[in-house]
Amino acid sequence: MINTRSTTWRGLTETERAGEPIALLKAHPTLMKRPVIDDNGALYLGWDKAVQAALLG
């Protein structure tokens, strides 16, 4: 769930990156991949080709 392509991620030290994901997200909410889509209980993360195919089929 962490967006490792974000500028926030690139600005973190290796020690910070090795931290617990929940703590990272609390400290840096912009690290969370978006969007999170709930489709009748099925959760999708992001908007890549696989998610688009599953939802727009």
C-alpha cells in the first residue's frame, strides 16, 4: 500500500524506509497508494491496467 514512486518516498532515508508500514503511513499519509476502490467487498489498490480491466472489463 506504500507508493514507492512518490517524491515523499524518495526523500526518506534507508532507515525510515525500513520502518513499519503503518508508522510510515501515519507519519507520511501521502505515501499511501491511491485510489483504494471497494467494489462490493473486492478491494483494488491504484488504477493500473489490471484494475481497469477488472472493473471496466
